Amino acid sequence: MDTRRLLRTFAIPLAAAGLLLSGCSGGSPSPGGSASDTAGAAGGPVPTAALEPYYEQKLNWRACGVPGFECATMKAPLDYAKPDGESIKLAVARVKATGPGKRLGSLLLNPGGPGGSAIGYLQGYAGIGYPAPVRAQYDVVAVDPRGVARSEPVECLTGPEMDAYTQVDQTPDDAAEAAALEKAFKDFAAGCQKRSGKVLPHVSTTEAARDMDVLRAVLGDEKLTYIGASYGTFLGATYAELFPERVGRLVLDGAMDPALPARELNRDQTAGFETAFKSFAADCIKRADCPLGQESVADAAARLKDLFAKLDASPVPTGEDRRLGESLATTGVIAAMYDDGAWSQLRSALAAAQNGDGAALLAMADSYYERETDGSYSNLMFANAAVNCLDLPPAFTSPTDVRTGVADFEKASPVFGRSFAWAAMNCSPWPTPPTGKAHRIEAKGAAPIVVVGTTRDPATPYKWAQSLADQLSSGRLLTHDGDGHTAYGRGSDCIDTAINTYLLEGKAPEDGKRC
């Protein structure tokens, strides 16, 4: 089976583990209000008339290369504080309701990231894989958020530069290695500024949420019906805070906690991946082919750490110019934590790496980074950093700062903690100051919002779903007792039935329901 294809499945949205990234983000939207009377992240009131051309625009739908799907281009203000100024173009796609039965309007999707292509998710999975009754009654719609994929994409590094970046040692052993990592972050940020300086200050979650309201109006829907996964839950919650009266049926699956600052978010996510690894290890040690032994979870963790240390000292061949060192190996392991369906391939890849062949783990890391076989990368990781670094102040600002906090990360995860702590320094040299801050989102006045949490979710720990459901004035917590990232469409009939009933009939599950 193709490892790259398995791990790139659109059913696994990226929450963003550290790995030279900042992890998840939770920013601060503007105070609540409508699009006609609030500004974007930059500030002051916006005259209603200035936004009318955007809200009243007509989309020119056309075929776009994938049978059954239509595409269009929507305009939005580059800066909502200056709506009479420059505009940007956002890519939109849809698959129309198949019928029969009453059409319920549009169902907007976001698969997470930040940086995941919503159009790619729609065309590759949701538009053909969502339950037939849902697709029968909704036009399923996606917009690539500003800065992402087809919508004014943020660009930062060339393919060869990104290859080098992903191999930088993210567990520095001395001052020289720490300086090299710090330089890698600075070069990455400088590349983003050089190639995407115009859009970089305007890719916040608040602005993306405001774009969604423009799209809602353009599609002719009075209220927004939406499924957001992973980071998409923060985007959906931000929309609910900005436009509570326009909330229709919102599903927030694999929820983030917007009340946490960056350091706590990253530390919690570190603990989430430790929980997922323990679940993998508990399964692995029962199997004859487990490369981490058959003794105990603790022994399996020690063996994995030992492998990482050996790869740090002496990277192994992969059959191509790049060798597998600790950084890429860690990324490959992290990628498999998103879906327990990848565990068998992880066992095989770890065994091969122990025997001096890093090809399989490298393929898993490449899938996570969305690296193509020609050496090019999608803009996923560029947009991820751009949004995260704008939404929240950095978790760490210097190597000295990391050294003061690394013990907490290692306590959260003896396996991944050190690497995640150093990765959380990446926003420190960012050229655009953050416009958001951590805060509770209540969305008072919104209709019931379903918040879904998976108990052993690696990327968005379960307690985040509990917290968000508690914060939202109309939050309903739906729990999946299981492994992997997110829950809808991942094999639980109980979860799928509850969400389908909500989407089709408007009946939200009872708060606290478990599956």
C-alpha cells in the first residue's frame, strides 16, 4: 500500500504538531457584531455601504476539471478596516445537492490546518464521501481561506529550501545547533515576507471568518451551516462570536480551545501526541512484528527515543539524496498518530529504519509536509505558520526562553516533548506582529453548536473540546471514545448518526452524549 496516499487522506485534517511549526493557534477576533458594523483585526468601524459590493456580488460558476464539481472566484477586502481599498480573490467550489427531497441550503466545510485546502478536501473526500442523505439535501461548499492553496497563497521557501528546513535538528544539543535552528526560523520568516509580504498581515482567523460571512450571503443563505475540523473549529467558533445571530447548524469536530495562549496550546498538544503514542504502543507490543519490543509501553517509548537518538547522530539512507535524521523521523511518526489505520505501516517503517532503511518513514514525513515526488511542496506549511503567528503571540521568543520551558514539555511527553518545545519558537522572528490574543468564546445568542471531541485525539486533546463546549453559551459536547484525530466519518455509527440528525433535522444531540 502507498504510505503517501494513506497519510494524505482528506479524512485526516492537520492540526499542526510542532515540527518546525507553532502548533495550533487560537486568536482573538474583533468584538462581536455584524460585518456591517465591525472592522477586521486592524480596527475601526466599517461603513455598511463599503462592504455592500462584496455582499452583493454574483459568483460565476464554471466547470473546474473534476466531474460533478463547480468552481468560482469570490472577492473580499484585503483589509476589512479599509474595505474601499484593495481586494483579494478567494477560490470557491461546490457540489450541488443531489436530491431528492427538500434542499436545505449550503453546507460549508473547513478541514483544518490552518493551511489545509478546503477545496481539496471537498473534491477529494467530502463531496463524494459524506453521507448520501447530507449530500442529497445540501450544496456542499468549500472556500480556500485567504493565504491558502488557491486563494492568494502564502509562499515562503523553494522546494530545495524546504527540504533543508525540514531536516534542521529540532532537538539542539549545544549552542551552535540552537543557533542553527533559530536561523532556520528567521530564514523561513524572511522568505514569507519576501514572497508574500502584501497578504501576510491579512491572513488571520478573524478575517477568514469574515470572508465566510460574505460567502454565506453570496450563496443566498440566511444562516451559516458549517462543519469545521481541527483548526476549522476555531474558525467556526470565531464566526459564531462575530455573527452569533447568523449561526445555523455548526459542527466543530476535533475542537481547539481559544482561551489558551500559545505555550499552553503547544504543551497540551504535546501531551495529546504522547497519549496517542501510548495507545499505539499498547497495541504494538501485543504484536509479533512490533519493532519496539513486546514488553511494556514504557519500554516501547524508550526504544523509540533510542532510535531518534541514533538517527540524530547518524542519519540513514532513504534511496534518494535526503537521508533520514531525527527531525524527519519524528515527523513520520507524528503523521501516523493522526489515524490508527496507519499503525501497521508505522510498525513496518520503524523496523526498516532500525535496519538502516529510512525510505518508509521519509515517505510518511513527506506526506505530512505535502511534498510531491518532484520535490515541490504545497503551501500548507507556509500558510500554517502565517496564520498561527498572526493569531497569537509566540510561545517562546528565544533559545533561552525555550530552555526555561522545555522541562514542562518533556513532562507532558517524554517521547516528543523536547522537539515540540523547540518547534514552538518558530513565531519569534515573524515579520508581522500578532493581531490576536487568547480569550474565551461564548457566542451568546447563537443557536446550538455541536462540539465533538475524541478521547485519545493526538492533535486536539479531548479536554479542548470539553473547554470549548463549556465556553460556548449554546455548546453541546459530543464525545467519541476512541483513537485518531476527529470523529465524523471515521467509522462510528453513533457519532455519524448524531451529526447527520443535527444537520438534516436541526436536532442537536443532548449535551454530554458519548459514543
